[in-house]
Amino acid sequence: MPERKISPRAWVALVLLAVTGQIAWAVENSWFNTFVYDQLTPDPRPVAWMVAASAITATLTTLLMGTLSDRARWRFGRRKPFILIGYILWGISTILFPTVAYIKTTSLAVIMVVIADSIMTFFGSTANDAAFNAWTTDIASTRERGRVEGVLNMAVFIAQIVAMAAAGVLIDQVGYFTFFYVLGAIVIFSGIVGGGLLQDVPAPAIPPGRSFWAEFAELFQWKTVRENTTLFLVLLNIMLANIGYQVSMPYLIVYLNNYIGISKTEFSIIGGAVMLGSALLAVPFGLLADRWERRTMILVCTVVGSLGGLIFSFARGLVPLALTALLWQAVTMAAGVAAVAWLKDLLPEANRGKFLGVRMIFWIAIPMVLGPAIGSRLIQAFGTPTVMNGEAGFIPPPLIFQVGALIAITALVPLLFIRKNSTDESRE
């Protein structure tokens, strides 16, 4: 039987939904935090709470809704309803997000901004992380999977460049409210068009006698850890590296705006150049990840990336900031490329989708809970006191990048327990 080819209609839906979804996530990961700092309070704790709540929501949503979409056998499709409705609600919740600034009581506004971000994350994770990513796997044959992954990775790069290069300029020109209104409208439009275009492929039968919760519980059996030791050591490496990264990342733009003194537009120039350079360097790094022994590549990149984050903390001025940020971001991205490639080699063939959900725990939930919390404590203890809009708070210090670099270097430890050229659990 010939392999199914992806139709032009499906390619349009895939590109539109991938790019729009990644732009929405990139903005949520960077500019939502600056919105809270600029519009609500300069206290760093609400940013940490919001990032942690969003990470936990994204992880649980992906695990639960991903499993639910696996089992869905609805009249309108298996993944399509989750994507179409999810993108529309994602866009609406993005439009409503900045309205929390109208709440005059700061404590109530902080509670509502955490809730609003979590609601938006629920719809986004349902539509994009769970259903859309599963649909891209459903439609791709072995022969076309590489092209699909290439499009998805390119969507991430485009989104990062847009979020870094364009968002700051737009916010400086039109303000946060108009910016979020436009972003939400784009997400809604993409959901209607892309969701309307996509078509589900025939779904396999659900094994008899297996309930939703029984299938979900299999993710957390200790036997699974014992049988996939190398895989979980790689996940620990990813977790520690991302904890270090998240110590400073939620506060990066706030630090550059308020400690260094550059505008959002100037940040867009730096951020756009850095992300473009990192994206261009990612291609040779990706080829190297396939040819070079992955454990060694991650070891080297972890050391160099941590050094880059440390040097960035001492940089002043647009050019030094851009150059040190490029070193930090490009090499950190290279380590991530190699780790993901290695991780996919180790995924059990029969449970790849479920293990990608487990990856969210190590990649998103734990790092985004612990990292920002550590950063918040450091900012409160060592930051410069400030008052903005009548609210007391702190300006982030360079120390958050230095501590983040030290934590990231601990990601070497799990790798030391993996044999060089280890293939004991490879699923290649």
C-alpha cells in the first residue's frame, strides 16, 4: 500500500498553525512578564508565580488532552475539534489578558493575571502542544517526517525572531493593549482558516478494556524508569540545563530595560540579531548533532553555554550585549538540538507520544517552577529597590545570569553516568 502524501491543503494548515502558535508562545514567554512588571508591579514574585502556574498548566494539559485526543472518535474528527476550537479560545484569552491592568487593587490584579495566563495556556496547550503536534505526527509518513520536522523547527525560529525583533518595536509604538489585541486576532484567524483546512486521518481502534485513566497512569510507573535509564538521564540533563536558563530568562527584558537602560526597540534590534544568528548557526549544529557523538557535543556546549551566560552578565552596550548573547543563546540552542535528537532516539517506539508528554515535566514544568523562583529570590535579595506606578519592587541584578550559569553547568552530572557512545537503549 503506498504511503500517504501530505496534501497542499494540509501543508497550508500546518505552516499557518505552526508559525502562529509559536509566535503566540514566544510572546507569552517574554512579553507577558514585562507587561506584569511595567503595568502591575515591579515585584519579581508575580512573574515567578505566573511562569510556574503556566508551566504546570501546560504540562498537565498536554498530558491529559493529548491522551484524550488520542482516544477521541468524534463526528468532526479526532484532532480537528481540539485545534479549531482551541485556537479560537486561545486568541480570545490573549485579547482579554491585558484587561487585568484595569483592576486597581494590585493584589487582586496579580491573582487575576496568574489565572488569566493559566487559562490562555490551557487553550494554547490543548490546541497546539497536544492536538496540533499529534496531528502533524498523524499525517506524516516516514518519507515526509523530516520535512514536517523542518517546517516545525523553522516556525520556532520565525516566531522567536518576530517576538524579539518586532514585538518590542510594536509595544513601544502602540502599547501593550493594542499589541495583545492584534496578536489575539491573528491567532483566531489562523485557527479558523488553518483549523478549517486540516483533515484528520483515519484513527486506529482503541484497545478494548483500556480506560483513559489507566492509559494515563502508565506514564508514571517506576518500571518505565528502570527500563529506560539512559532516556531519563538525558531528561535530567535537560531539566538542570533549563532550570539554570529559567533563573534569568523571565526577567531578561526587564533587566535590559531597567538595569542596562536600553529601550524595548533597542532590545528588539539585539534580540532579532541574536535569534537570527542563532537560527543560522542551528543548521550546522543540527548536522553536527547527527555526525558527532551526542554526549560529547552536549558536554562541550553545556560548558561553553554556561560561560556565555556568565560573560553576558558583565556586558554593557548594544554590541557587547549582542555578541555575548549570541554566544550564550546559540550554544545553548545547540545543546538543546543535540539533546532532543538523542531523546528521540531513545523514545520507546510504542509510547513515543506519551513520553513526549513526560518530556514536558522535565523540560517545562520543573524548570519553569524552580528557575523563576530562584531568580525572584535573588532579585529580592540583591536587586536595586525601585518604585513604579506607586508600587515598590526591585530591578534585576546581573547576579541572576551568574547563578543561572552555575546551575546550568550541573547538567553535566547526569551525562557522566552515561557511557560514551551509549546505545543500550537506542530505538533507532
